[in-house]
Amino acid sequence: MNKLLLVSLLLSATAHAHVIECPKLFPSNETALTEVSLGKTGAARVQRGHLSHAYMYFGELYGEQFFTPPASKKVKGGWDAKYTFSPEYKNWLVCTYGGDAWGGGTVERWERLDPKITSCLLKVREVKEPQMQTVWKVTADCNQPSAQ
């Protein structure tokens, strides 16, 4: 009976995992832009782009990255970086699109993390696809303590 109680207490204290993934392409369709400075004869659009960068951000939406990213661990096909969050900040997974190499791109997709999440392992992997530029896959494996 004591063993059963101990096991149930341990299971209730474990973290729940949440996996968040950056889409390979963004936006899903070309998007027309409207801006007053284009005038009556101008037009603009944002074309779909491949994922070209990703990072975790702590702070307000669209803020400047003000911290040094954690050291990454090289793994087969890419790298992992562990992030730990402070509850005083809003936390985001930022995926960037349209660059020709990792770290480039100008279109950002910001996804807010659940405020209960305490840490994430950002996994970056290079995906080989025939006749294509380098394609990246990014997932954030995040944990939050379970409700007691």
C-alpha cells in the first residue's frame, strides 16, 4: 500500500510535456500587403518562405532579443538548446522564414507559450530533401509542472 501511494505521488508531481513545432513554410499562402505609401498603382506581397531560424524569447511581443542564447549541444543532424523560463516574463517561440541560410530571414512567426511552462528543449534538425535548399525542422519540447 505504501509503495502504491509513493508511486501515485511521484506521478502527480511529474511534468507534462508540450511539443510546439515551427511550420516548415510560412505563411501558408502568399499574402497581399496594403500600405498607404504604395499609392494607386503599387502592390506588395509576402511570399511563402522556408524556415530559416528559430529561438526562444522572453518579454513583450516583437521585442528585441536581449539575452545570450544558451549553449547548444551538437547532436546528429543538428543541435539542441535548453531554455529555462522565469514566470515574470511572457515566453515565445519565434520562427523566422525566408532566409537563404540558418540565421537569416525577415518574416517572423511568434507563438506564445503557456505561462505555466517552466523549460523547453529547442531541437533544430537539418532535413535532407531532394532537389531543395537546406530545409530545417524545429521543435520545442516544453515542460510544465502538473496541477497538484
